[in-house]
Amino acid sequence: MDENTWRFVKKRTAADGAVYVSADRTRFRRTGGAELQAEAEFQRRIADLDYPVPHILEEGFTDDGDYYVVEESLGDQTLHDRAVASLNGGRALADDVTDTAAQVAARLLRAQAAHLVQPMPGTLRQWLDSAGFTQNVFQENPDLDNTRTHAVLDHALDLLAAVPLVRGHLDYGLPNVLPAGVIDWQHHGLVPLGYDVLPALEIIAFKGGNKGYTASPGQRRRYLAVLDDVSLNTTGQPVSQNLGGYLLVKALFFLVLMRPDDPSHADKHLKWQYRRHLFTKGLEQYERTGTVDTALFPSLEEFAAGHSAGNHP
């Protein structure tokens, strides 16, 4: 393969290797190691199941022994990029972005529901530990590793026990979604049906406004209604009933590796405290109501103001 036909895009995140794009921008080339091989194998398998993913066109090893994979391009602009580009001095997401997000999510959910996976004992617990990175979160936040937290998480798992398992993305969100499909399946694994797609607009709130946009209550309702329509037609159950439990896991996920090594780094310390606050707020909501309403989350700016006034730890 002629290296001169590829333009460097970026280093891969959370993995070795890099991403390149072809001169005509119709293909992407990624390099890596064993984890990329596993991702490519998974991606081929789900492409055969009609998941909306890039098709793999070529794979092999470089002269240096690195693995590479070439896949079709699904486009130049993710929905996150489109969302940022459509802002006009405000922070409201454009309806065409959320409507497209719902269409892609519906395609993925429909494919997942058509290919359920038989669970093994402990699979749901393994999902919680891997999706929420619980070992890391509790190591960095030992005060959260308590009876109350585990009781709420256990209750959520009990309610999710009847939800079918499917092959999932585990890092689904607008930055990984394009109108033609879903990219970056590095963190794949088994997930309860709906875990990937349901929280996609809700998790914007965990960024604290740093992403520059927010989804309105109406947009979030319409998005969930589209997914409920798919799940009712495929499983007979509204998938949105599980959103609260999924957001608890996402609250754990957004705490991963947040504790700064140096407490003198004020900005990092504030962001860590903010994510802790969102987790405890979500825990309280779920404990009280069985769901989590991200509209009640403060922005990072609001939290910082309260933090300075002594209203937060």
C-alpha cells in the first residue's frame, strides 16, 4: 500500500495507532494492534447483521508489523460537528440534528433487536463494571463505594434483568454518529437493548455545557418517542422505561479518571467535583423516582458559582 495516498488525520484515542484518510476522502485507514484486530472482527460481524457501520474493505500488516484496516467513509461530518456548525450565537441544537440522530439510532436499535444474544450468568454485572468502569471510579472515589450506592445499582440491575442483551457500541454519542451510520466500535461488548442509543441526547448534560449545545425537552421527548416506536414494534416493550438505569451507569462512566493527581490543578479538581455531584444527584433521583432527569442537572458554570459560594464540597 502506498503511504503517500493517505493523509494523517489524528492519533487514535485510548489506543495505539493513527487514523488516515484517502486523497478522495472515500476511505479511512486505521493502524493499531490486537485491540484494532478485535474491533475489526466485531465490525465485520455486525455489518453482516445490518448494523449501520462502515464496511471493511481491506486489512493486513505494515512492514513494521502493525495491523491496519481500511474501511469505507460514512462522511466527513459527525452529528457533533454538525451541531457545533449549526449554532448561531446560542446553544440550542438544530432540529435536523436531533431528527437525524433519531433516525440513525432507530436503525441501530432495529438491527440490535433483530439479533438478540443469549445471556450468561453474570453478563449484566459484567456490563455494569465495564460500561461504568466501576473499579476505577470506586478506587478514585472510595466514599462512593458504599452500601447505598451498591443498593441502588443492584436495584437497577434487577429491573434490567428482563431486558434482552445485544451487541453494542458502549461509547455511543453524537461524536460517533454520522447520517450514514455509526463509527468507532473500539469499546464494543454486550449491552442491554437501548443502552447505546437511549442516552445519546441526555449525556450532553454531563459535559456541563462545554460541548456548546443543549437538547431541549421537546427534542429529547421526540427522540425517545422514535426509539420507543421501534422497540414496541420489535420487542413489545417501550425501551425508554430503562433510561434511568442507563443514566446511572453513564454517571459512573463520566467519573472515570477524573480525579486529578495534583489537587492544585483547580480546573481539573472543579470538574471532578462537578461529575461527582452529577452522580450523587442522579443517584438521589433514581432512588426517589426510579428515573434520572438530566434537565435538573446544573451546568458546570452554575456548579462553579455554588462551589465558590460554599454550596458544594
